Amino acid sequence: MSIGKAWEEAVAFVARESSLLFPVALLFVALPGLILQEMTPPELAKWNLSETTMPQVPGSFWLAMMLAMIIIGFGSLTLLALALRPGISVGEALRLSFARLPVLLGVALVVAGFLAGAVIAATLAVTILSLIAKPVGATLALLLGAGVVAVTIFASVRLLLLNPVVIDGTAGVMASLRHGWALTRGHFWRLFGFIVALTLLSAIVGGAAQAVFGLIGTLIGGPTGGRLIGGVAAAVVSTVVQVYMLVMLARLYRQAEGS
């Protein structure tokens, strides 16, 4: 598996097919994310994990977040279809993505259920031990918390090629999970470095775009204009990075399939 080769192929493909990729990405990835960002209650946006109590949030926000995630997942599948099947039209890619979306949602539910089960089991263990000996419970809480984070990161990397598997195949939920897991065997650290590099790149470039355009927006329309324009700029930049990432995933998937 060569990250460098995948990058070269992704750059060439995006340059050739940008007129197909970016409209889809902006409509189905950037726009839902931007709308959800504007809907996020201020108290939730300021909340962080160090605070023990999550602020009260309307149920409509969680519904909107689920809908946005589904639309973004649909858009990602469409972009992967365009990357994996050269010559396919946007309409054909949309129809294929709609047909395979239930499998992607099923996979997401299985993985989320597994992680939720791990968190619940860890919480019960910590609670029981805290009743017996508080110092032991506190230490175990830290260890189990770190373990859950490590397992989540490991599973995320090992399932990195799952979306290409879903859109390129015809298998169901569990078969797609097994196939996606098998394809990344022996490539964990290479894929982990790929994700870390892209995450840092997206954060740095997106943050710079938000700061620059936010300042310009503030000069034009005050704090509200600065927040909106900065958010739009960050969303556009993040979407561009995501297009390249998805096309690279498609190329890495082809490499793994070929081997």
C-alpha cells in the first residue's frame, strides 16, 4: 500500500474530474455541515468534556444532526462512486449511493453499538470497584477511559476502507465489515499516519481560512458577519481536503483489493 502513489493518482483524478466532484461535495458535504453549525446552540458550542454536565439542547438539534450525518454519508458514498468507477455519471453515482446507504447506516449502528457496549461495561466496572475501594475505582476509570479511546482509534483506522467497500460491493452489513477489516490488516500504522496528517492539514488550513475570512467578515458585517463568513470559508476548505481524502481512500482501496 503506497500513500505516495495514492496521492499522485488522487491529484490527477481531482484535476480531471473537479467539475463533477466539487459540486457534489459542496451540496452534500459542506452545506449540511454548515447548516448544522449554524443550528448549534451557543451553550453547546462552548461546552467541553471537562464539564460534567452537558447543557440542555432541544431535541430538534439532535434530529438535525442525525439528518446531516446521513446526508454527509450519502455525499461521501457518491464521491467514492465517482472515484471508483471512472465514466459513471453523477446521476448514476447518486442512485448507487442511495441504494447502498442502508448498508452504510447499518454498519454505523453496529460499530456504534459495539463502542456503546464497551463504554457501558467500563462504566459498570468502575462503579462496582468504586463502591469497594474509591482509589482503585478512580485508577481503573483512567485506565478504562484510555482503553476505550485506544480501541476507538484502532477500530476507526482498521475500518478506514469500509466506505469504499460498501459502495463498490453488493454485500450486506456484516460481510462489508469483515471485508473492510481484512483489507487494512498489516497497514495500521501507515493508515494512522495518513489520517493524522490529513487531520492536521485540515485543521491548520481550515483554521487559517476561518481566521482570515472571519476578520474580513467582521470588518464588513460585524461579529455575526465574521462568524458566518469565517464558517463558510472553513467549511469550503475542509470540503476540498475531504474530496482529496476520499479520492485517496478510493485509490488505497484499489491497491488493497489488488493485493
